[in-house]
Amino acid sequence: MAVNYYDVLGVAKGASEDEIKKAFRKLAHKYHPDKGTGDEKKFKEINEAYQVLSKKDKRAQYDRTGQDFHGQGQGQGGGAQGGGFGGFEGFDFGGASQGFDFSGTGFEDVFSNIFGGARGAGRGRTKAGSDIQVDIEISFEEMVRGVKKEMRLRKFSRCEECHGTGGKAGSKETTCTQCSGNGQVRRTVQSIFGAMSQVVVCDKCQGRGKTYAEKCHTCHGEGRVQKEETVAVDIPAGMHDEQTLSLSGHGAAGEFGAPAGDLFITVHVRPHAFLVRRGDDIISQYAMSFTEAALGAKVPIQTIDGEMIMKIPAGTQPGEVFRIKGKGVPHLQQYGRGDHLVTVSLAVPKKLSSEEKYHIEALKNLK
């Protein structure tokens, strides 16, 4: 039975992009193999579902064909109704495929799963490393100033013993006897369309065309090993909450020296006790007394850079906003900063002394 990607992420079929992203982050954080609640198989399912549902074209194709195809069975011919079935590279139908085009119907992935998948297969098609997604939390102050963080990741890394080749040091490299150095082989399979010939990556040399007499004992011939690594991450000033950084080539190492995937780091900013970010401005509140509002005053304001003195003019009304230039959040990867905006309110005392009441009464009686 086909896996329902919406069920995997726990969202409805009509879920928004934001809902899908939030569901993925929550589940990925829970089931990451490095966590105590980690589950590698579940994590892979979650990542696979997100890779499809997070991309508009793939999601549309999945909604259009993925569930229907698996649910209705392969024997139905509905998939052929949209005309043309050509462009199915890697397969030879012996002339029977003239005029057929599977492109855009979702059948490419289906056949890839059935026949071992090598559409456009060729020499050197070793499996690249997977991307890794992690979360990191920083303080409000670190968001404003920028910070360098170190992260410990357990992932596939290039084998240092064989430098990713998979062969034992000093072992003789020879031409693959199975593919004769081509990196690919042709095989014939029986399908609902009859006998079909497909070009696939050679499973003996993994598409390299070369093999080693002895495999590396450290990585067992895979060219990579799983271990912990420390990754230094420079988080620039001005990052938004839940914004993602990408580090090219810092994901999992590929097989047999293939390129590594990328590392995606989602930044979460802890809220400040009394400062709030709005765009690149910082917002705070100040409760002024009646005398400060009526007579004017110079009052201390706490900014992200420390205490500053702000002037309140005489006659200031509650709700007015004062701007402290250049004391906001730095513009991300640009020069300059936003401003600090202070909204003033009127602090009305709940209890008054006899003397205070006397003076206020005197003010009331003034004409």
C-alpha cells in the first residue's frame, strides 16, 4: 500500500505551505536519529514526504497521480489518456514505444521504483549525500549582534582512510568486469508492457567503472563512515525567527566519493523580556507619570545597546511614539540598522496620599 505523505506529516490534504513546514520541523526534531526519541526509518519517511509536499510542482503531481495510481492498481489504463507517451529514456520497447510519452504523468517515478531507477543513467552516477536539517536557538541579543555557534552532528562523513574511494590503501584498481568500465549495464525485465530493456547503474562498481581488489576496512568499501563532527555556524546579525541558513557540502557525505549534501539550519530566536522586533525596528513601552507628560522630562530608556536618555516634551499625550535612530536590528547582510520605537502610556496611580490628593484637587479648581 502506498504511503500517504499527508498522513506521514499529520496534515490535511489542503494544508498550507506554512502548516506543512511547521509539521515537518516538529516531527524532524522529534525523530532525528541523534535524539533520544529518534527513529531513523521514521525520519526518512518524514523527510521524503516533506521533499514532495514542500515543492508546488511535486505536490501537484503527487495529488494528481500518486495516490490514484497506487490506489486504483496498475492494470487500469487511465494514465494513458492525455496523449503522447514518448521521452521515456533508458528503456527500449523494441519499437512498441513509438509515440508514447510518460512525461508529466508521474509514471517516471513509478517505473524508477519498479526497475531500480536509472533514468538517464550513466557512468559516475554514484549516490550523492543527503541533505540534513537541524534547528538552533539563539537569544534576542545574539540575533541583533550576530553569533558563531558550534554544533555537534552525527552524520556520514568521507572516510579518511581511503579518501572516499572505498578501496584499501595500496589496493589495485581494476576495470569493472561486470560493466567493462562503462559504469552501466543493460538488463531485460518483464512488465505489464511486455519485455523491456533498461540501462541501469552497475551495482558492482556503483557507476564508477572501476573496482578495487580489496575494500577499505574502515568504511567497508562505501567510501564514508558515520561519526560525530563539529560544525561551526556563523549566524549573521539580523536573522529572523525561523529563517533558514544553508551550508553547501556540509550535509551527509555521498557514497564512493560522491558529493556531500547540504546542511540546512533553522534559527529560532528566544523572545526578549520587554523588547519586541517589528521588521528591523525594536519596539518598547514607557509608562510616564502625569507630571512627566504635563511638564516634560528626560527619562531613561533601555535599548539593546544599553540605557539611553530620551526627552519627553511637555504636553505629550498617551500613545505617542518616539524614535531613537539606529538602535534597532541590523539590516541582514546590509549596512545600517533599524530604529528603536518607544510608545508612551500614562501611568495612573491606584493609591494617593493625602498630600497628593490635596494638590490634585487644587489643580482641578484652577480656572
